Amino acid sequence: MWLNYKHIAEVKPPVYKPIKNQDIMLDLKKGKNTIFIRMQNLGVRDTRNIIGLQLLGDYKDISVTLPDPNGTLFPVIEADKWLNTVTYKADKFIAAS
């Protein structure tokens, strides 16, 4: 993991199981902060990657942007917005449209 282009953390040794978590202190500055995460797989079995980032404290003014110079993420973002409208009520899935 890199924060503002400075390497700040890595998981050692990387293992399939057990799933690990790691506490990291982020020295965030006012304004834009760049977080870059690189994940690698050997790809010889059902390897899964997941990353979660939890910010503790009062972060109501934080927003997330993804680098997308060609606009290729737009359909993915729209699909994610739609998926977030799906609910399950009375044995039925209900979506915005």
C-alpha cells in the first residue's frame, strides 16, 4: 500500500488462509490524498483477493475518486449504483428499475 506515493504497508507473508487484517495509521493531509494498493495472485487455485479500508473518526467530508482517464469505469459505477438499490422483501428481490 502506498499513501501519497510513499510505501507504507504490506502483508508479510501473504497467505491464502487464514484471512489477515492489518492496522495501519494513515497520515492523511488536508486536501487530496492518493492511496494505491497492489495485489498479486499466483493464479493456480481459487485464490481470492479482497481489500477493505475502514477510516475511524469523523470523516464526513471524505470522498472517493477512481483514476479513469478514458471514462471506462462509468458502466461499472452505474451498475454498482443499481446493485445498491436491490432489496429483499416478502420473498422477492426489488430494484430501482
